[in-house]
Amino acid sequence: MCFLTPRAFLPCRFIDENTAAGRTQRSIELKQLSDLRVIVDGSTVEIYLNDGRVVFSTRWFPASERLTLNSTFVAASSRAYSLVA
């Protein structure tokens, strides 16, 4: 579990404005972060925080098949799974 400073904001940002169709940034105020799950499927990106109590959802239109995720916090563990059958 990650305890954030009071009034800490967790942002989600697309670097390429064209990829995100003009919706480049979301943020939410959180007091703690216990779980973060990112699901990318086709043109949909869904981010679930704290076991799904908070959800970000957006469409994206990638210019390539490559996806890079960056974070500025330390995670206890991380895993990546392919959704391709």
C-alpha cells in the first residue's frame, strides 16, 4: 500500500495528444493507493485503482503497436499479461 501526502494527486497522462484524441490528462486526489491495474484492449484503456473503487477509462488511437508505461512511484510488485489469444 502506498500512502500519499495529503492532497496527493495521481495523474494519468498521454504524451501524444493525437494518440489520446485530445484527452491527454486525468487526475484524481487519493489518500492511499493499494492496487493499480491497467487494461489496454484495442482502442480502450482502463485504469483501476484501489480494487476498482476508482476507474479511469478512455479511448486511444495508437500510431504503433508498442505501448510504454511509466511511473514516478515505487511499486512493491508488477506484472504484465498479454491479452492476445
